[in-house]
Amino acid sequence: MEENVKVVFKPFDCDFRGAVLRKYDDGEIYYTIVVNENLSEEAQIRTIRHEIAHIAHNDFESNVPIGEIEAIRHATI
């Protein structure tokens, strides 16, 4: 993967598992994966893999509804 990816862990007291954020800076694309630090290590790893799949499959550019994208990504990890 050629993109710049950073993973950060933050505490969340809800069912939030993680998300990936995309930022453009000087023509470069940067991704930040935010993971709930209150998850188990196994759940954190699954969450990171899930978010990387969004990056690898270029889901930010997709015209497919997010619900369908999530169903596909959850079926493949």
C-alpha cells in the first residue's frame, strides 16, 4: 500500500469499534485509522484489518451505498 496510514487508539465508552479518516495535504493522501482502545486486542486487530480493507479497495471513491460496502467488508475479514 503506497498510502500514508497512521493508527491511533482512543477510548470510547460506546459500541464504536473504529473508523478510517482520509485527508489530502499537498497532493498526498493520508489515512488515520481510529480504533477504540477499550476493545480486546483481537477486536482491535480485526478493526484495523477492516479499516485497511476500506483503504485497499478505495471505498472512499465508491458509488456503492455505505451499507452495502460495510456488508462486503464484514464478509471478507
